[in-house]
Amino acid sequence: IMRKMLVVLTITIATVSCGDITEAHKSLDDIESFIMVRPDSALSILDSFDLSLLKNTRIWARHSLLHAKAKDKCYIDETDDSLMTQVAAYYQNRHNKKKSFAAYYYLGRIQYNAGEYAKSLLSYTMAEQLVENIDSNFEKALLYAQLGMIYRKHYDYERCLNAYELARKLYEADGKTRYQYYTKLDIGNTYMRLNKYDL
């Protein structure tokens, strides 16, 4: 069923007329519905999107955000933050807190990939200020796991451990056992750096 839906969606996007903004938004809705389980397919479809539709600012911003998410889930390490910086500013100016959260999160991911850890921490902090507007424990957990990594880079082990523990609890609440175990490993490795082996 999923494969058939992807084929239909690809054909739909390929045939959407330049002025069909409504259909473009619907296509992006469809992509967002499966991007977590099939990020490779989502990325392929987003790459084939009619570029003329991206002249519409709302579509451009959402397409760019989904594109960053798909690349991240496909383990493609983007390092140029210029586009996502614009996307984050766009959603912040429109007071769209959920989209702003996502934009700052992926901006932070891109900056981390580039080794810009101070910038990454700032972007993650901007996302954290919006965390109360996010319903998904998983998305919140991902943010705190990334904050833990950044704090460890800055040798701020107290904040690192606090962030990892928040991530662990959120993964547990969301039933993400595998992610929970990885975070426990991060917590253990951090204690090892502090030469604390008896906890």
C-alpha cells in the first residue's frame, strides 16, 4: 500500500501545475505523513518537486523544512546553514511555534555537522524555548539528546547529564526503547569521562 501511495504521490507532484498551490500543500501534507518511516522516498519526491511552486514563500519554507528533515533522517550531513537560517527566521516572524521548533532543531543539526558548536547550541536553545508547544515526546527527546551532545562538547557535564536524562525519560514515555538504550550509553560514557564508576 505504501509503495503504491508513493508512486501516485510522485506522479501527482510531477503533474501539479505551476499555479496549483492547494495541490502543492496537499502533496507536502502527504510527504510529512510518511517522512519518518520512508525518509529516502520522501527525499526523492521532494527533490522532484516543481521548482516554480517554490516561488510561493509558504511552500518554499515548508518544502525546505521537510527537505532538511528527510536528509537528516537519511544520514546525509548537510553543513551549509544559509537556507535553514532563512527558514527559521520565516517561521519565527510568523509566530509559528511548532514549525519554528523544527526549523531551529534542524538548523542546529546542520551547524553541528559543520563543527559550529556555539551556533548549534544557540539554535538548540531557541528550539528549547518552544518545547512546551510540542506534543511529540519523541521530537522533544531528540532535542534534549542533541543538547546533551553539545554540552559534552563544551565540557559542561552537569547540563549534559541533565539533558540526556530528560531525553531518556521522554524516549521511555514514547516507547522508543532503542533510543532510550542509546541515551543510557551516552549517560554512562559521560560518567566515565568524570571518572565516576560507582553510580
